Amino acid sequence: MNINQHLKLSVILLSTLAMSIAHADSGELTGKVKLACEAILCLSTGSPPGECSPSLSEYFSIDFNDFSDTIQGRINFLNLCPVSSETPQMKSLVNAIANGAGRCDAASLNATLIAYTNGLQGCIQGTKPAYCSDYEGHEYTDLHNGAHYVVTQSQTYWPFNNFMGGNSNDGGGFLSGFSGGNGQSSTQTCGHWVD
């Protein structure tokens, strides 16, 4: 994040906080509206303070059987905050939070990005989903680039290793024609996500 982005983030978060305090002092900002504003602030930083617990509990308690309903419910909750629709950037922040918060940490990525090669061996993919890039890279978030990928091994496999008893030592014989005609093995890099 460059200095301009960091300054923009600071300005918008401070503005939101100032507005929240002003409304709270006048008795206007309470209940779910207050929690929604706090959730936007807390989910825009990589290190939310302990005071975020009530708003984060409220946010993450929104959970429906259909995940698209969960995302929409979370958007609806965040939209209770008066500043959520004041600018296009705030609207996109709410959308980025609803789609990415709680889904882009190392544990979530390791659980959801498993790909299977040759139907047998699983490796965790090293490319983040677009919703994580949108969330972590938003101009109003400071998430320290989120989780990063660590390579742990490279695996070499023959695409039809278990087909009709073939193996990587087939020597380009009978089964070599099944790998696109060249009998070449492939290498897959495996790793995992860490926070």
C-alpha cells in the first residue's frame, strides 16, 4: 500500500469514526446501526482491537444455508451504517468486505483451495480468489496483503499414472499416447497459505 492509499484509508476511517461519535453523542447511532459502522471499521484493518468483538460477532452471526444469502445479509447489515453508500468507494468497500472478510485468512484458503491432480493427490492452489484480491487490495482497507503462499514441495506426475497399470516408468510405451502424444510428465508445485 503506497502512502497515498494509506492516507486515504486513514481519512475515510477517521471520517467514519468521527461521524459515528457525533451521532452517538446526539443519541442517534445505536443498536445495529452502530454495530454496522463499527464492523466496517473493524473489518477494514488487519488488526482489529478488542472493542470490535460485539460488531464482529454480529457480522459473522449472519449465516444462511445458501452462501449467496449470507453475503447479501452481510451487505444489508453493513448498509445500515449511514456512510456505507455516501461514495462509490464506500459502496465497493461494503461489497469487498461482505465477499472477502472471513474467507481470505490462511485457514480458510487452505480449506477451500485444494485441487486434485490425477484424481488422487491434493495440492493447495497458490492463487487467491478474486474476492480476496478485491478485499485485501481495496483502497480503504489496510490488511497487510493478507495471507501469503509458501511452497513446500514440487510433485512430478505422469498424467495417466494409474490408468491401466501405467506408471511414470512406462518409458513412453503403450500408455504414452494418452498424455497428449508426448508421454511427458508434469510438475505441480504444492504449498500452503500462512497469515
